Amino acid sequence: MVKNIVTNSVLLLILCILQQYAFSRLVIFGAMPDIVTIFVAFTALRYGQKQGTTFGFAAGIVTGILSGNIGIETLSKTIEGFIAGYFHIPEDSHASALQKKQMFYKGVFLASLTGRILSTLTLNVLSLPTAWHIAYSIGLATLLTMILAILSYQLFLKKILAK
């Protein structure tokens, strides 16, 4: 358990730095994918809702410190971990590879969508943007995160979840 915590913490730190400094250059029409959300959802799916929520909180603090939006990031990542935890598949379950993949995609989608809605509404409360702008930025960012989730699942996570 301690080994998992240390490994996930180191990976989280690396991914947060990559998110802030490398993935911020992947902005497409004002939206960028969120690799930290994918990792939070993966952690919640693998270890459960309680650990996913706690890990989301830690991810939010690190991401918030790096981005300057510590409160908003902490809240949104905590909720992302909580929501993705609903899709937890116990290790002793007899879920097929297809079921695990579907649960991962559902968890990432709902976590990303909820986190983006919360972040966008919280950040834009004072500027009162149009509904179209909000829907566009949330939808495109969620779509980009899902594309990245599909790629990361096919390249890396499939082997881990198959165990």
C-alpha cells in the first residue's frame, strides 16, 4: 500500500508538471486535455471512491499551486475523484476487459465533464460569459480529455487494468 502511494504521488507530481508546462501548449481552440483528470479517474477506478477522492484532493492541491487557482483546482479534482470512484471495479471481480474499458471511459468522461463545468462556472462567475461560450469550452475540453484517455488506455492502462 505504501509503495502504491509513493508511486502514485511521484507519477502525480510528474503529470502535474507535464500538464502545466507541456500540455498547456496543446491548446486547441482555447481548450486543452487534462492528463491529471485521467490519472485521478484511473486511480479512483483502481482503488475506489475514498482513495479516488483523497487522491483527487492531492492532485488539486498540486495542480492549483502550479496554476495559481488552488481553491478551484482542489475542489474540482476532489469531485472528479469522487465521481470516478463510482466506477470502481474491485480486484476480485470477474469483469471482462471490455467492461473495465467501458468503466474507465465512463469514469473519465463524467469526471472530466463535472470538473470542467465546476471550473468554468467558478472562474467565469464574475465575467458572465454567454451560455454558448461555456458549453463550447466545457465540451471541447472534455472531448480532448476523452481522446487522450482513449490513447492512454490503449497504450498503457490496458495492461495495468488487465491484471
